[in-house]
Amino acid sequence: MTQHEGGPAPSRRALLGWGGAGLALGAAAAGGAAAVARTNDDPNSTASSAVEFHGAHQAGIATPVQDRLHFAAFDVTTEDRGEFAAMLKEWTAAARRMTAGKPVGDGAFGGLAEAPPDDTGEALGLRPSRLTLTIGFGPSLFGKFGLAGKRPEALVDLPRFPGDNLDKSRTGGDLCVQACSDDPQVAVHAIRNLARIGFGKAAIRWSQLGFGKTSSTTPGAQTPRNLMGFKDGTRNIAGTETDRLKKFVWAAAADGGANSAWMSGGSYLVARRIRMNIETWDRASLQEQEDVFGRDKGVGAPVGKSKEHDAPFLKAMKPDAHVRLAHPESNDGATILRRGYSFTDGTDGLGRLDAGLFFLAYQRDVRKGFLPLQRRLSASDALNEYIQHVGSAVFAIPPGVRDKDDWWGRTLLTEEG
Amino acid sequence: MTQHEGGPAPSRRALLGWGGAGLALGAAAAGGAAAVARTNDDPNSTASSAVEFHGAHQAGIATPVQDRLHFAAFDVTTEDRGEFAAMLKEWTAAARRMTAGKPVGDGAFGGLAEAPPDDTGEALGLRPSRLTLTIGFGPSLFGKFGLAGKRPEALVDLPRFPGDNLDKSRTGGDLCVQACSDDPQVAVHAIRNLARIGFGKAAIRWSQLGFGKTSSTTPGAQTPRNLMGFKDGTRNIAGTETDRLKKFVWAAAADGGANSAWMSGGSYLVARRIRMNIETWDRASLQEQEDVFGRDKGVGAPVGKSKEHDAPFLKAMKPDAHVRLAHPESNDGATILRRGYSFTDGTDGLGRLDAGLFFLAYQRDVRKGFLPLQRRLSASDALNEYIQHVGSAVFAIPPGVRDKDDWWGRTLLTEEG
């Protein structure tokens, strides 16, 4: 630390003759004003509003997709179950405030000047920006704290699929937090403050920034395009489709076996970092590209159809077309809710962009969702020529935090299995 | 490449009985419609408009700062001067179209289905999003193509400053392109398409994604905060300050010595990747943080003052306060135009976020701007405890492209020195 004590220049407070009380008041007033600024939304701007943190399900799954993502996987470093639970409670309190557009703690810079600020500050003055924070528990967590008996059967370890080239430093994790927001600074701020609160109890294992559509620059409700230039997500489950969410996304008490009642109202998340060989793709012909997807590139219509939302006629596509192979019809009805974001993480040292899709899929049971789907795709998808899975993780996403007294992980850590 | 010839499923075109002519027409129509969508702006959305590409100066310097950045440095791999000039002309034509919100080429998917598309497609349907593309020439370029005699004296090689810990893979470059836009996908699309066009002639050496304020989520014209939580850029040169721009930013014919008349109307760019040790910073007391900057964290007022835009009284600050040391008064008037973006690039393998500031500074002469400033800061700045410069590059930014017949680099490659 830089030491300034005894330096020749007086501090601002000494100059102003502020005592500790005056300082605390000044800081609280500044923090309060900032908190107001973060919640004083422009009613015309949907991008700026707050998403309700409490509910039967965690926000960030069926919530309309925000523009930006910061996803972090953590390793739990404490071996004390009580300390772990205390951290989760502190995280919940911070998440409750941040998603409402408020700084962590009682005010951004409350407390003493001699202490670190309660909040790191870079989101002050920014709107809530539809921030959602969604927590998940990885398979490795169930090897700790006597939780083995509560591991849901639906939370399977993923096998090595053909073509997988997983980087250990981008794979796995005891915990995850998915931060989605229309403002990347708000999402980054949230993960950073949770990491700060977790210092000494949990450490970031890997993290991923992602971008998607931009509310301010994408007209209407267009289907966004992935970095291969194709519309992606045309037939995804919308957050308003209650029946499909219930059938394919939300875990019911009995789903995961006798030991997973605590997951009722939760879901299961598969995260895959999918690198695209975009330089190779960009040199492929339009015909090849459209054959690979099974849709046309301009309007996104399935092969043989003219409009994006026309029902695909699978047999008109090449047998190895991506849309054909991934369709529920080809997979005994297996359906997932996708929430992917594009990424571009500099270059790979070989003059190529390190870019692709950070794929996030929510499902009621991994064994009936991603697992059969990826078995088929990894074996046969024409797209495999142009992509590579380089990171992977799976998490049990617990149910929502019910009210202000509830906390992330309560059903896991306190209820009977 | 995946080979589909002779596969059992007929292609969409075969099914529809489309011939080549019909296909070309269909593709052109689709491309045309997309081009219209990208330029048909909502007049209420300033975030969606186009920035004029042509002018005396390149856009992206005095242009009001856009929300997102994708910056790329390239190595020139061709040894043929004519081929290099041809690439620059092709880049200019593509940049002219992309900044206007149009796809590269005559239409997104014009041409033959057997050829790769003219445009990679992921920005179709997106608005121009204030995209600017700004090219620069690094010192190493002047060692090629017989250009040694045209290297401006103002384009100095930066010395190794105390504390520098430069990563070669994030340093230098023959060329740079700065893409700024309110939509990251538009910025990423632009760099990616230039890289695609340059294939075999120039290869990406490194690239950096950055984020800043968000028009849609930041109320009014607030000064954005850096990842240390402090307002950053309070006293920066605004794009409307013609006199200060002329004095400190735009190169005049005689500035760089006799060999730099071709730079008249241009500028010089210093790019530094500044990693922040945010975990350490987050554990520093509020007092320490405010002493380091010389401003308070809440409202951003200089030490001893109450409002952000109050003129700083430097002697009230600690002698090593960042604001005090960086102020023109402390540096014989040295003034730069800053255009930095925050970055968060995952983790560093040690459980810490790889986050910080991608610092971009424009100036009339590096010897009178960044060089003296950084000599002072690197020697004495209290902030050095919490930051590290890990990437560095310097570029000569040529003047603007005057009209539709002009091109990037014309004054360098065709005019007398």
C-alpha cells in the first residue's frame, strides 16, 4: 500500500475541517444521491428498468434476454460450511440491492473512510439496466460440506463428446453466477463485487464476457444473428410460454430423484464455450454456409420455405444440417431454452480472432436435454467443421429467492434431501 | 470443407427449381432489404445514426465517444507495395459502406452462391450505431515498402517506462484500426470484415474489446466511471473544442519535420493496455483511494472542492496524486485527448479478473503529449501501486479520407515526403 501519512499535502478533509461525523454524513449523502440516480428511470427506456429479484424461479432464465453477459465460475475455497452459508447470505443481500440498481451495503461510500468502500463504485449513476443475477451449483460442490446426498441425478457429469477440445481453465466450477444486463459495466460490477465479498471463501475460476443484441441499435424484436451471420434462436422458448417452460425448463420435486426436492422450481444449466473458426467460415461459399445451417442467410427461412418463422421441413435439408439435427423432432422431443451470447476475446496468437458463441442452455433435466442433443450434434453436425467446444460446465440452478428473508442455497443447505 | 455433393437430400434451390439467375435475384433482393433496414434509423435514437466517414480528419477522434470499442493491430504480411496499396483501397471502400450502415460489397449476399458472401452478415438488420473506423500506421510499417523517409519525427518509439511489464503479444503492430460503435456486434463485424479482406496481406497481431458508458442506460451526459469506481475524463478535450483540438490534437504540416507533410490533419495515437489490480484496490480504504486520485469518489470533486467540474487546486492534493501529476500545469501544458475504454478479459489464472483500462490518447506530437506525461506518471504516480502497463503501441493517424475517390494511406503512399 502507498503510505501517505505525514506527507506534506493536507487531505481534503483536513482542509475543510471535516470531522468523522461530517465525513460520514457527506459520504452517506453522496451515496444516497447516487442510489437515487440509479433507480430514477426514464420510463421510456425499457433498457433501464429493474427486474424483480424475488420469485418462485430465479430471474435470468425466462427473463427476456438482456444485451450483455458476464458469467463467472467460482471455486469454493473455504472448508467451513457455516462460512460458506454466510457468504451465500451476503451474496444474496448484495444481489438483491444490485439488481434493484442500488450499491452494495447501506450506501456506496458509507462506513468509515479508513475502511474499503462497501461498493466498488463503477456502477454509480448507472440505471439498473435489467440486471439479473442467477446462481448455480456445480457437481464438484456436492463433494464438499457433506452435500453428496443432495446431488440431483439430473445433474450429470457431461461425457467427452467427439470433437471436444476442452481447456481446463475454462471448464467446471463449484459455483456459477450469471450476470445479464443491458449495460456491460453493470454486469461486470455485479460479478466483481460478489468476488470481492467472497474473498477468502470463493475464488473466480474462469469468467466470460458476452454480447448479443443491443436494444438501442436493433430495431424491433428481430432475431439476433450469431457471428456466423445467421439468425439464431428463431424457435427458442420465449419467457411467456408458461407451458413449455414448465414442461422443458423448470425442475419439479421428483425429477432428479428422491434427493432433489430442494431443486423444485429450479433448473439445470449447461454452459459451453464454442469457438468458431470464423476465418475458415468466411471463406466458405454461401451455398455451403446455408447447407450447413439448413436456413438461408438473408431472411433466415428454413430450406424450402420463404419466411423465418415458417415451420421447417426437415427432410428438405441436408441430413447433417444443423437445424435438422438439433430439432426436437430429431431428438425425441428434447427441448432446451437457449440463452447464448457472442464473444470476441482478442486473438489466439495465430492471427485469428478468438471468437464464437458462449452457449447457455437451461433445461429440466440434463439427461433429457443437452445430453442427447449434443450426442447427436457432436457425432454428425455439418457445423462441426467450423466450430470447436473449448469450455464446458454444468450447474444445478436452485429455485428463486422467495422474499427478503430467503437466500441463495437455503433449500440446499438447510432442508432435508 | 464438408462435401455435400451427391448427398441424398436435395438443396433448397433444387426443390424450388431455382436457376442461377433467380437465385442471384433473390439474394440481391434479400441483401437490399437488409441494407435498407440498417439505414432506416429511428430519428429519436441518436445511438443508431451514421457518422460521416469523409472529412479533413478521420472520424473516431473528435467524434463523441461511442459506447463500445474493438481495436485491432495488424502485421502487414505482403511484401508487395502495390498489393498493400490495393488492400488499403479495398479497406477504404468497405469502411465507407460499413460506417454508413451498409454491408460490404454491392449487397450482403450478392454474387454467386458458389462464392463466399461479400459480407459476413452478423451486422445485417443492425443500425449504423455511430460506427467509426480509424486507421493508423505503426513505426514498423516505415521499415517496409521504402517508406523510411516518410516516418514523422513525432512518431517516436516509446521508451521502456518504469513499471512497464509489456506483453509482446499485445504490443506494436504495422497497422491499427480502431472501431468504435454503440453496438459491439457492429464494431466486431467491421474489424472482422477488414481482416477477411486483408487475408494474405495483413494478419491481426492483437485485438482488444472495450466498453464504456452506455447511452441507453447512462442518464444524461454523466462522466463515466472507470473500473476503479472514479469518474474519468472530467477535463478531457471535447470534440466541439476546435481551438484545443487544433492546438493539441491535429498534426500540422510542419510538426513532424520535413518528412511529414502527408500527416497534415492527422494525429498520433498512443494505445496502452493498463491492467488494474482491482482485488488489491478493492481492499484499499476510501481515504487511500481518494488520496491516490486526488478527487473524491462520490461526486468526483477535486480535493478541497465540492463539485466535479470545479477547477482543481493541485497543491491541496498529495504530491503523488494522479490528477495532480497528470495535470497540464504539472507538465508544461502537455495535453492529450483521451478515449479510453474499460476491459474485462476473463481471469488471469490466479483467480483474479483480467480487467483494466485500454487507454487511447490522441495528440499532435507524441514527444509533447504522452511521452513527457508518462515519464512523470511512471516515476511518481501513487496509482502505480494498483496498475500495470501490459501492452503498448503507437501509430501515426493519417488525415481524413476527403471524398469517395480518396483512400486510407493515399498521402503516405503517393505524395512526396
